[in-house]
Amino acid sequence: MIDTGSAVLGFSMNDDLDDIKKATQNKICLLGNLNAVDMINWDAKKIQNEVKNIIRKAGEGGGLILSDSHGEIPWQVPEEVLLEIAESVAQFGSYPLARV
């Protein structure tokens, strides 16, 4: 994928994020990997854990866009969930990254 000249690589929650980050470090930006379907049932603690986990695994050195991995977020996902994701990214995803 890197050899195609692409700027961004989308990945899903089923992909091994540690392996992807190691293979792509400083070569391509990563886009993902929140499970938008599962977000329907998320509470604040689950959101914070998901965001922290992704940032911990792929945020170091930049090159990460936190996003859903399906391409769209279902209407059934409450607005509060999306706002909490944004707040968690602001809290845990500002550089320099804190150990989360």
C-alpha cells in the first residue's frame, strides 16, 4: 500500500494495530479504528478505554486519524457518544502524548 503513493491507510478494529503501526511508521497516515456499529452501546468508560487504547498503540509519532472503520456512523449512535469521543481525543490525543 505504501508503494502506491497513498497518503492514508484505513484499517478496521479486526486488524492488529501494533503490527500496522510498526509496518507503516512515518510512511503513511493511519485512519481508524473505532467500531461504529458497536458505538450504539458505548458508555463514557468504554469510549475512554477505546480512544486511549488506539492512541496508545498508534498515536506515537503522529500519523493517526481516529475515525470509525466502517465509513459511516449509524443514526442509532447517540450524539453523546460522539461528543464523548471528541472529548476523549482532546484529553488523551494532544501532543506530546501522555502515557495512557
